[in-house]
Amino acid sequence: MAAEPSTGQDERAEVERLRARVDELERELAERTAKAEAAVAAAQDRSYWLDRTQVDLNSVMRRPAARAAFEALLATAKALRAVKRRLG
């Protein structure tokens, strides 16, 4: 029984398609890794400043007045960043 002539071409095409898919998945993995590393770095930066200023966020959030003050501070910082973006 003779093999079909297109079988070899089909296999090569399938291998090329799979290689292209692997390349695509590797690029996607690299992008996700970069985003995850950036998120970890940002979280470490925030926690560094909480540690450095010796702020115990858990204890702050347990007190209603302190929580309100903290939320006001965050709102002010957010508003300042918005103004900076509009000006810059």
C-alpha cells in the first residue's frame, strides 16, 4: 500500500503550526511573567513604606476614626495624582 504524497507535507505543516503555537505561548508566558513581577515589585514597594513608617494597617483598619482618616488620606493622594496627570 503506497503512502499518500501529501502525508509528509501535512506532517511538516502540522509541525510548523505547532512550533508557531509554542512560540506564541512562550511570548504570552513572558508577558504574564513580566506583569506578575511588576505587581510583586509594586506590592513590595507599598509594604516597604508601611514597614518603614511602622504603620500597622490591621490596627488602623480596626479603629473607625483611624480608618476614616486613612481613607481620606488615600482619597487626597488619588486626587493629587489625577491633578498631576492632567497637568503633566
